[in-house]
Amino acid sequence: MILNHEKCYMGFAELLRERMEARDRHAARLLAGGRLEEINDFAAERREILRRALVRDFKCEEKSPLLVKTRKFNEYRIDCYRISGAGGCDIPVNLYVPAAGAGIKHPAVIVPVGHWPAGKSEANVQRLCAGFARRGIIAATYDPVNQGERCPVSADDYLKARPGLSADMLPVAMHMLPGNLFYMLGENLGSLFLWEGMRVCDLLCGLEEADSARIGVTGQSGGGTQSLYLAALDERIIACSPVQCLTKLAGIVRHFGIGDCEQSILDICMHDCFDYADFLWALFPKPLMINASKDDFFSLDGVLELFTEISELYRFSDAACELRVAEGGHVMGRQSRQFALDFFCDVFDIPYLEVAFVTEEDDVLYAAELDCFDSRPACATAVARQMLEDISPRRPEASIEILDRVKSLLGANRLPDTLVYEETAGRFSLHAGHARLEGLLERKSCDFGITVFLGPVSSFSGLERFPGAFVIADPLCIALAAEKCEHGYDAETRLFNIGAMMGAPPASVRCGLISLLLDELEKQGLHSDQVTIAARGTAGIQALYAAALDPRISKIVLRGTPDSLDAYFYDRSLVLPETMIMPGLSAVCDLKRLAESIPARVIWDEAVSVMEKVDLTIYEILGSK
């Protein structure tokens, strides 16, 4: 008996659809009303939501940008810079600078990179940047966090060890290394992506050849999302062209899920009901060109629906608002690049330049020719580790304060009062709105208390000999979560991302479901002052969360459960299932301190690793301690 991930996920997706429909109705009323003050207020509100979520000041050693090398061509040169990054994670930047006489100031375009393992050296990125330089526009592109030459592992080795994994999933997995740590601190990795983009803008503004009053941004896929962040939150950016990264959120969530952690912003779809169109509200009234493609997985129907709203918005401005649609799929192909080049020539009032595309092959260099480092740089987990070390001295010391703050984190999500309980031959299901719990109930004497085993039946052998009433509970796919043993995007990640964006992280929802289960047991006459939760491995983390929220839980027995989340900041080999993350907990306490603060008695069976097969079953531990 394992609860299906898809059922759990679609429950969240349906709730998100309802919220997005309410958001669309509100936006439509604003635009139909035509009150400019209200429209500007809504745009400012959308911008403020992003600012609160993403604008952070990271610690950085102040060093002058280092020009590592230059590659010269007839029409432009490539300057390879290394600029100071957060936590010692410096940023490699390639500047494509037009060949021109001294004293000429050129407009510039920042080109953030999407989920391509090659990063800034990806062929189409190079072609686009060279195209800008040929037209008299400086192009600045750089490797994002843990990507390109900043990737902490060998891309070839990683992909060979995972046959069938698409190349774009390598950057996703590498972003998750620091991204999950950011979530644990209650922060968003998108804040680091934004901060690094701003540092690249700083570099441009310090160049004698760059016109700091004329800087735009364009990027494809994940690079498009970064472009939206920059355009909305950096006043120096005057125009934006996001490429193949926009549609209606509810549609792409239903069919594909949210992709990367830097795009999954905590709580942004809770009360704020933030849709993709809201990025464009946030950057309004800057000149805008949406660069889409016909066969992209970012549905063109969704793009057209979004553009209908945004074109109405831009009626209240003199700025350009365009939609251009290329042939093909999710790639920055020739036509998409031409759209970007033409748009910024219009914005910067530069005459169009017809360049034969056959010359573009000369623009593609080997990655090593564009590298800015001599050796592999630090992994971005160092940034999260520095954040943890900065915040640790400010953690509360008193147990009562720890418990209050943890309850606040866990109690933010309220499940609907309407509960559906169904039972057949001891197996039951419990539904509360979008949330689901399934399990097996064994009605025996409550003289020994009631024990709730978290996980699948197969995790607990020999239960026919267990003397008291017990439940095997699988709240919101905890059984599958506990099986995750490798970093990377999967159904577990997908479920966490949608829940976290909606202000309903699965760990919090599970706590609510466990409390509802105890309510239901009491209704059925299975009441006891001794409620024990038993769990193996990382499922034990959920048991601690549940006991922090529900005082009816009097004892917890953990087998092979980690006693520290801080350890994950220092050891990249440790794997924490995403749905076990309670955003913000690491800013409050570590697991051991949480266990000391909750009223329940916690028994840690630390002698045996969860990965080892042992004969001793968990109920024998229950009986012996």
C-alpha cells in the first residue's frame, strides 16, 4: 500500500488552478476598470512581492573584476572576467564587446543562461552574444550557480552514470544542492541568481565602453526567468525579452510541474496568487518582447492567454509590448535569436544589420576558450553554509521559544474542516481538501496505547505479533519520500515545489493529516493517553514535526533517523527528501534540539544505519525501551 504521488500532486494542482482563476478575475477587473492609479498600485504590489522574496544582500569579498583573458575577432572581442561572488563563489563572465574606436559607448544586454550543462559556452548562447556584438551592442553572459565551469561535478561522468537522464536535468540537480539548503533556511535560491545578475550589471556599469543608461536583458528558459527577476527588480534594466519561459502557471503545473528550485519561490502562490503574468506586471512599463515558440512545452495557448492580459496592461503605457513566435521547440534557435536581436536594435535605436547566418559557426568556440577559472571553483553550497553559520548564533535557546517558532512554521497551513474517511477491510483513506492519507488500521486493545507507524507496510515486518492497536499511515506519499537516496529532480521534488510555492509545504500538510487521523481514531473509540509514532530513516523527521504540533503524541521511536539537518550543509553526499524539508526550520534549531524541546519522549535508535538490513524490527524497539 503506497499512496500514489500523482494523486497527491493533482490535489495541489487543482487548488492552484482555483487560486489562479481568482487572480485572473481580479486582474481582468482592474484592466476593465481602467483606473491608472489602481493598475500602477497592482504592478507595484507584484514588484514588492518579488522584492520581499528575492532581494538579499549576500556577503562578498570586495575585489576588482579580474580580466583573465581576451579573444579578439574582426568585429568584436570576448573579454573573460572573474568577478567576486557570495561565499567565495566567484562568477565567470564573458563580455562580447563590439570592435569600435575609443570613446564610443555601447548599449548592453545581459544574457542569463538556461538549463544547459555547457552554461555560457552553449553554442546558441555564443551565437546570440556574437550577434549583439556585431550590431554594436555589448553582450554579457555568465555561468549560473553550479553550472558550466562552476559545476561541482563532471557533467560527462554524471550523465553517463544516469542513462536516460536528459542533459538539462544536470543543472537542475546541481542547483538543488544549494537550493534545498536555502529552503531549509526559509530562503529562495532565486535570490542568489538575482544577486549574481545584479553583480554582472555592476560590471557593465563600470566599463568605459558601456552606456549604463541603456542596459537590457534577455535569456531563454531558466535564463528567461532570471531575466524577469532582473527586469522587475533592478532599475538599471530598461528593457526585457524573456524567451520560452512564460505561459499560464496552472497549465504547466498540471502537465509538467515546476522545474527548478530557483523558480519555485516559497509562498508566492499562497495569498499573493502569483502567476507568470505577474512577472510582467512587476516590470511594467519597461519595453517588453515575449519571445515564444510554437512547439515549446510552455504552451503557446497559455502564452496567448497571458499576452492578451499583458497587452491590455500596456495600453496604459507608451512602451513597446510585443509577442513573437518562432517555429520549433524549446531551443534558442536562429529565428528566436533574430527576434531578440531585432527587438533590442529597436529599443536602442540601432539600424538593423543583415548578417549571414553561415558566419555564425565561426562564433562558436570550445568551452575551454571561454573559461575564467584554472580549476573547478567552489560549490554554491558554501553560500548556504555561510548563511547557516551567520544565523546559528541567533537561534533561540529556550525550548518554549523553539517550540513556538516551530509550531508557527508548521501551523501556517490549515487543512479544510471537511474530512472524508473511508475504510474497507482495515485499509482506509482520509481526504482533507487537496491532502490525502492512506493506511492500515489494526483495532486491538488500547491498554498498550496506540502506535502510528509512518511508512509502507513493508517497512514493518512481524506486526501480527504487535500487542496493541496500531496504524500504518502514509500521509502525502511519505513512503516514497523515505526511499529517495540520490540528488535530483523527481516526483518527490515536484510535490515539494508546488506545495512550497502555495504556502503548504508537504511536511506541514502531513502534520495536519496526522492530527486529523488522531481525531478520527478518537471518534472511533480508539483513545489513549499514550500515542507513539514510530518511523525509519528520514520519515522520522516527519515524526518530530508532528509531535511538535500535536501534544497528544507522547513518545517517538526513531530508527536510523538523522539527528542533524545542519550536517546537510557540510556534506553534499547526504540526501534529504525534499518533502521532509520544513522551510525555515534551520533558522530556528537543528533536529536534536527540536527533539529536546518537544513534550514527547524521543527514543533514538542510533546503533544501526537506515541503509543496513537488520533482524530487529521497530516494534521490538518499542517494547524494549
